[in-house]
Amino acid sequence: MQAERKSPPMSTELPVEAPAAAPEKTPPPGSLAPLIEAKGLRRTFGATLAVDDVSFNVQRGEILGFLGPNGAGKSTTLRMITGLIAPDQGQARIRGIEISEDPLSAREGFGFLPESIPLYDEMEVVDYLRFVGGARGLSGTDLEDRIAHLGARLGLSPMLRRQCGTLSKGFRQRVGLAQALIHDPDVVILDEPTNGLDPRQIIEVRDLITELARERAIIFSTHILQEIAAICTRIIVINSGRLIADGTPEELTGEDQGGWRVVVSGKALGDSECAELNFGPGVSGAPGETEHDWKGQGTPDLEDLSAAIEAHGAKLVSVEKSRETLEQAYLRLTGARGGQR
């Protein structure tokens, strides 16, 4: 349902500080029903089959990463789950409610951050959030407290009196997150939530999503593989409209490559040092760490290897069996040669 484009009643009061954190939601005892259910979703556009028999569930506490090439059917699947378009076949449920049968009740249970955020540029941020909150059934102190809490949590407090049209891309993204969370939903669906954010803000949003997932179900769609690997507890891959993989990051990248991976910290090793140590070129790993393929024969001797690395000013972190990266697994599954959206 499209909201009428007009400004809500303007309030002169501005929330200035966040109230104490609300108590965490507690699932009903013994409740194991998934918060998101997709069963046999199918959708065509003319002669084009966009989504074909896609089924999956998302439980409370899960962060589900959505991956797939351009045109794979990711956005169409999300649009069917959120009720923006109807499936030709299949069902989508939010908190057990079939969205095609009771769309208003189903939509009360989720917040959605689309890739293109529908802001009213002439409205101040605080009034935009009041408008969205009012449409979500909030009012009075409850609404003002929620705006203050999200303003503090998302770093929006200094921007609440700014017009949406004057915000940078990063702050527009934060306002989009705030509108998705304004009614404290059980289900959060995020399409490119870190788009336009700087590295520090990306880390903050990752932390927020991880915190939210303790008591919610989250779908996280992005074209950045590192984001999926850093935050998601489970990943599904869609290609040519069909679901081709569903598992944890460890399960999807679990193929043994028959070699060894050496992780070092501290100084980045140069080409000549890598050659002396029998290392392949370094690739970035966790913050402050670099990963190298072991090019030597047999199994590396940990004591000798550690001493040799320290002689070059770095430190050995770990040696483990070499496995696929998420990027390698993704390319293997989709047969792709480049990136995806």
C-alpha cells in the first residue's frame, strides 16, 4: 500500500537522548516455528522464468545471506516474500502468516530496507521517522522513545533536524535502517544495508545486525562477498531462478584444496620474502592478518616456520588445511567469471 505523499503533523519537540534499552524479546517457550517461510515460490514475467521452485526457512537468531548473479532471481524472491509482487505458485509466510492472504498482518512483523530508500527529501529526518512510525501504529511517548533510541544507536541524533534531501549517502542509508527498525519487528530484510557507508560505519552496522539477530530473523542481501562471510550464519545461492546451495559459510567453503594455508600477522611480507619462505602471494584475512598458500613440500614444520617468519619481522598465527574461499565456492557453484549483484 503506497503512503499518500504529504507531510504528517509537525511536532516541535525533538527527542534528545535515548531511553534505557528495552528488555529483549523472549520467544514463546518451545517455539521453533520459522519466522520466514518460502515454499515453492515461482514467478514468471512473460516468457521469462525469474524464480523457479525456491524454498527456504529462516529461524529466529539466523542471519541469512542472499547471493546470486545479476538476474538470478534474488530481488524477485525478496519482493514475493515482502508482498510487493505475488508468486505464480508457492507461498510466503512471515511469523506463520501467509502474506497473500493477510498482507497487513504479515507486514506488521517485518521491516524492509530496499536498495533504493524511499525518503521524502523535503522532510526533516525526525518528522520522516514520525511519519513512518505513525504508519506502523506508534504514537506519543512510545514513538518518541523509539526515535531517540534509534537515533543514538545509528548515530543519527545530530541529523534529526536535517532535511532528508541534504543528507550524504551514508546518512540516508542510516535513515533507511531506522525506518526498517522503527516498529521493532521480528523479521528484518536488508537489501545492500552497507551501501555508501565508510569502513567504520560498516563495522557498526555489522555489529548492529549481529545484535538484532539474537532475537530476530534477518535476510541480508549484498553483492559484497566479504560482507556475507563476515556476518551471515547461513548462505543461500540462487542462480537462473533456482536455489542451488544452502548452508553455513563453513559448509559452502569446506572443499579441501589439498594444500596448506599459513596465516601471519604484523609486517606484510614482500615478494622476495614470500619466495624465501615458500609462500604464495598474500591475501588479506582478518584485520592485521595476511594469508599465504604454502608452496613447500609435505607438511610445514611449525617450529622452523615460526622462527623463519619472525626473522622477517612477522608472526605466525596459524597453519591449516587449505580450503576454498567463499569467492571460489561462489564461482564454482554459479559457473560465474565475475562479480554479482
